[in-house]
Amino acid sequence: MDEKNKDRKDEWPDDDKVIYIPDAEYHAFMQSFRKIEMVQKELHKIRDNLKANDGNSNENQSSQ
């Protein structure tokens, strides 16, 4: 990578279209987002497990 062109001002975004977020707030938001994704995955596992169990109970009822 060419160090001279690393920080060219003509490649910077237009300040009117950029929102600067302090690092602490950004990292706190991203941590919250990761936790929400983890919870969502666990809830999907529970939902899938319930669907599988409902399917098995319906099959058991119809065979009796």
C-alpha cells in the first residue's frame, strides 16, 4: 500500500453525509447488537424445537 496516498483528502467522505460516532458509543452499540443476535438465535432454536415437538404430538394423536 502506498503510504503517500493513504490519507488523501479527495477520498474523504463529504462531511454533510457522514455521522461521526464516538468509539465508546459505537462499541457499546455493537456489543448490544451482538447480544441481540445471540438471543435471536436462541429464540429460533426454541421455536424450531417447539415446531418439531408439535409435529410429533400431532402424528402420535392421529395414529391412536
